[in-house]
Amino acid sequence: YEAERDLIPLIISNCQYQVEQGGETLQEFDLEKIQWQISSRFLQGKPRLTLKGIPMLVYRHDWNFEHLFMDIKNKMAQCLLPNSAMGAISGELQSYSEVCEALSVIEVTLGFLGTVGGDPNMHLNVYVQDILRMGDQMTPILKALSRCQLKHAIALWQFLSAYKSEQLLGLKKDPFREISSKYKADLSPESAKLLSAFLNYTDLDAFLLELHEMMVLKLRNTQTQDSFNPEWSLRDTLMSYMETKENEVLLEVESQFPEDILLSNCISVWKVAATRKQDRQAK
């Protein structure tokens, strides 16, 4: 329909004018009749559309990554990223801006893989260049991605997401501004001592990745964070989260992580572990 041709005449025909004493003109619209005429003329007999099945534009910041990961896994195999690849990628992405750009590229890639899938053995740099046509002026990023295949896409997101937070921590900035303060309680001196002992024996990289992923996917999401009580045991919560995934759980978390540390301490725990990792790398 056209507003000037169809709607305006309909509205005018249902408008009554009344001249008040003093020359002021009042308009009265028969809204009920206008609604009925619009419905019968433009809507009656037309099929009703629903949002189901219609692609919706959702900003990446608002994506539900858990649902996206499930869509990808239903379309193609996924596997862990080798430690050698993580070490090489972190060495090639030296600056915070490069890490952010690489994470942005992999998130775009995940969006496409969740919709159409792909060959799990295709190298990521080939997919980005030849399929997504995103290769211009991205030489350092493409070199880093060349170490991975599409079957590493989810694991690479997990790594880059955590690596970005580590970079922010190194810049003295808060990586978790969007997470509620109820998960940012400080550790007691005794808990800090027990945590330090645990970090000496655990797989520090794997622990950082799993804890970071849980915090980002569960606690940053306002729709799910209410389901996570800050008074819960962090050990039990993290174990439960890892058990929902297809990857192997970190058994040392169950057997050695201090049981008195709560979910309310999770941000502090991650920062202590990340600082420990940075100190080791600096030696």
C-alpha cells in the first residue's frame, strides 16, 4: 500500500471537524472504525507471518554462543586445539589489537559454520580467504589461523577469548566489567594460600580456559547468571559445567581444588591463575 493513496484518504474519511466558538477547529477521529477498515482492507485474507523460521539479525555481542556451538557440532566434528598451536598463535598475535581482530574473525566464521557447516579439515585461513573473502590486510591474523582447521573453530574461540582477557589483565584493565560484582569477591588469605598450592600442580592453561569459558558463557549472560548462586562451591560448579561438554574434565579440579572457595570468588581465582601464568612466561 501507499500511505498517501491508501491510508490518508481512509483516515480523513473518518475524521469529523468541529468549530468551537472563537474560531478554533477541533478534530475527532473514529479510531475504532479506522482500525476496522484497515484490518478489513489490508489484512483480512492475508496469511499471518510468525518469526519462526525467519532469520533474525542479532549483534555478535548478544549471540548465545552455547546454542551456536551446538549448531556447529551438529553439522561438523570439533576437537581440541593442540598445545603447540596455542603456543604458536599466542606468539604470533603480539598486540591486544591483533588478538581482538583474530577473535572477531573467528566469531564471524562461527556464525557461518553454525548456519551452513563446512569441511572440518579445511584450514581456517583458506576458509576466511576463499569462502568469507576476508583476507585483505590480515597477514598476521591469517598466519595464525593457518595453524588451525575448521574442526578447531570452537576451541580457537575458547583460546582467543581467554587470551584477550589475559591481554587486558596485563594492561591493568578489567576483562570482566560485564559480570556482576557478586562474582568478584576477594579471596581470604587462607583460600589464596590453598589456591596457590593447587595452581602449582594443575594444568594451568587448561584450567584458565575452562574457568574463563564458564564465566563468559554463564555469568556474563544476564539470562543465565541468576541460575548461578554465588554461594555455590566453585569446584562443584566448574566440574558440573565441564561434564556437560564432550571434552575430558580436569580431574585435578575435583580432587585438589580447594572446596571452600566459592563461585563468588571465581573472578579473583581466574586473575590469580592468569597472573601466575604471566609470571611463569616472564621467567
